[in-house]
Amino acid sequence: MRMSRYFIPTLKEIPSDAQIASHQLMLRAGMIKQAASGIYSWMPLGLRVLQKIERIVHEEQIRAGHLPLLMPTLQPAGLWRESGRYDDYGEEMLRITDRHNRDLVYGPTNEELITDIFRGHVHSYRDLPLTLYHIQWKFRDEIRPRYGVMRGREFLMKDGYNFDVDKPSAIHSYNRHMVSYLRTYQRMGLQAIPMRADTGPIGGSYSHEFLVLADTGESEVYFDSAILDLSFEGRGVDYDSREECARHVDEWTSHYARTDETHDPETFEHEVPASQRRHSRGIEVGQIFYFATKYSAPMGAAVANAKGERVDVHMGSHGIGVSRLVGAIIEASHDDRGIVWPPSVAPFQAGIVNTASGNPMTEAACDRLYRELATSGVEVLYDDRSERAGAKFATMELIGLPWRITVGPRGLKSGQIELVDRKSGLTESFAPDRIAGELRDRLSASGLANAS
Ligand code: ATP
Ligand code: MG
């Protein structure tokens, strides 16, 4: 992409209502624009990141055997009356009446709608287990929308729902979700800690929230630092194996990790050696639930089991805050000059800066490099504007692309182009015909594909 043809409406002034780094940086980098309180338009650069995150979420869900579908944002209120949540959900739910006087809700979540889909079509244990999910906009009329996309009113969520014939099978679904979520966050360069949670308005028996540590997080967290050493790097997962999934989950949940809602100081002190006790803040980036027959029983979602008896299906639901993750990743990865994107979610992998616009030699070199990189599949943003070099560097640092290629007249004369690592600041020089290859080597070393 050539910057002269792109649309990055950067801001010079930090808006006063933007209190945390991610909100400020997203506005300054022209990633989002507020439309109304807690409601945002996603500008081209922001959308690229959002879509990268979505793609990783899809890949890991599909890998775990879960099936994507797409449910609407508007739902008939009748389903919510059946489950009893129409009144329970309170003022966060946006209720709408259409021209025929029919009640609708803008979905804050989808347990009712998915249960309705299920009960209309699935009647036998032979069709189970089944996990369906979608990535769709939600609306919750939050009393205090704040921190930009972190706590919006309209926000993008991946929500999934499992249907199983009995509890052991549903627990396996729960474990599969925990493993697939941990892998998902890790691929985005985040360390998310599963913490035992209350079940809230979703209800149910088991729940874990996934928290990313950040000073600006809204949750207070207590955990054993040993959990920070765990990783899925280099581990394959057999999602069909109940034993294996349970082993991974045991490993991740054996260490104390709770939010203030479930924290128990006595257990914390008893279980965790003093040197490993941590108390900090975190951002909730996902939550999983097992709630047995809470929705299937009142809504009549039952199947025939192997003995021919009709049994209510066991369900769970699972959510990832897709749009919140954009903010969470920035909170976890930025410096005083701007965003530092992990390569897997960066809007472009590299930027090219021509330090002497108008100079035929540097322009020709940039054009050649830009074409070479673009045709070999590298996502590259070429700053071809007639701005001063300093302004171009500042924009590149702000938008945080992992690599910057700097082409200047002096360097070119001595046969050198610079490659700068945004994260470390390390600068290396290469001959013009080697630079594309060097960049591609570094991109593949950063484990972008992470297909294992
Ligand atoms: P919170 O406690 O932060 O209000 P929640 O527990 O009500 O969130 P869930 O129902 O668990 O939210 O939704 C799944 C995920 O969706 C959350 O883990 C979070 O990452 C994201 N999410 C929830 N509410 C919002 C919001 N208002 N804006 C952006 N993301 C949100
Ligand atoms: Mg939650």
C-alpha cells in the first residue's frame, strides 16, 4: 500500500477523554473514530488489525473442531422471555420495537438464539458433540463506556456454544476451549492467565476468565508467578483426546490465579510461597462457562441418548473480546513513541520510508523494493508522501509496524539500505538487492504462520 493512496487520519493532539495508552494511541494512529459514546468506526488501519485477530481466532477454533456460523445482531425478544433472561438482563440490553410492534433485542450474547437453532434440528446423541461459534457485533448499554474499544457499547465478540450429551463430554468441550483460547492469545503475542471466575448473568457451574496483565486493567488479580512460565510454544494438541486436553488444563489451573471476585487470601497464602505471590491488575480478554442444562431445560433442547431416553443437553458458552483485544495488545506492547505490534497482528509487516522524496534515485529504489516485497506477499506500507524524513519516521513509530526500511541518498550511494527493528530499535544495513530476502527471513523467523 502506498501511503499517498491510503487513509490514516492521524491526530496530533491527544483527546482529553482518552485516559489510557491504547485509547490514545488508537486515536492518534487513526485506527478508530468515535461515532457515539462507546461506539466506534474502524478506520482502514484499525480494521486490518481487527481482521488479523479475527483470523487467528477462526484458525484456532476450527483447529479445535468448532464450526463457524453467523447469527444476526437482532434477536426476537420471545426467546429471551423463554429463558427468563428478558427481565433478568437489565438495562444493559438494548430493546427495540419494530414497525409491527414486535419486540427485538440487539444481542448482548447468543445463548437463546443458538439453543433455538439447536432444538429445531438436533434430536439424537449421534449428532453430538457439537460446538458452533460466530464472530459478531454485540451491544451492551454499558453504564460507563470508557477506555476506547476496551469497554465499548458496541463491540466485536467471538462467542461459541457447545452441546454435549452428558457432563463428561461437556467438560471435554470446556477443556478444549481453554486450550484453544490459550493458544489463540499466545499467537497474538499475549500471555493470558486463566483465572477462576464467578459465572455472573450467564450462570453455571464452572467458569474461567482469561486475563492479560496490565496496570490499566479493570480487574484486580492475584496469582502464583509460576504460571508465567507456562507456554504452548512447540506443543501440538490432540483435541480429540480427553486425557490430553484435561492434562493441559490441569497444568494451567493447578497454580493459584483468581480475580478479586473469587480471591481467598487464606488459600493464597497457604498455597503459594511468598516469593511467588503476585497482586496486580489485568484486562479480561475472554471467559468460558459450563452451565449444564440452564438453557436447554427451560427451552426444551433435548436429545435421545444411547438408551433411547430424552435428556436435556449439557451446554457451555465461551467468549473472546475480539475488539477489546486490539486495545489489550497495545496496552501490553507500546513505548513512548507509539505502538509496537507483535508481527502476527501488525496491520502491515513493514514500512518503507524514502527520506528524500523527489530524489529520482531514492524513489526508483523504493519503487523497486515496494514491488518486490508486495509481489512476494509481504504486507508493506510505502510512505511515498512528500513529507520530511522526521515526520515519516514519527508516523512509522506511531503506527508500530515491526520493520522499517529506510532508503536515503547517502546510503544508496554507498550501496546501503537500512532495516530497523521497531521493538529493539536495532538498525542493520544491507545491499539493496539483499534487503527483501533479509526481511523475509526475519518474518518467517517470527513464527507468523504458527501452523503447528
Ligand atoms: P466485563 O466483565 O469486562 O464487563 P463480561 O464478563 O461481561 O465483561 P463476557 O460476557 O464474559 O463479558 O464476554 C466475553 C468477552 O467479551 C469478555 O471477556 C470481554 O473480553 C469482551 N467484552 C465484554 N464486554 C465488553 C465491552 N463492553 N467492550 C468490549 N469488550 C467486551
Ligand atoms: Mg466475562
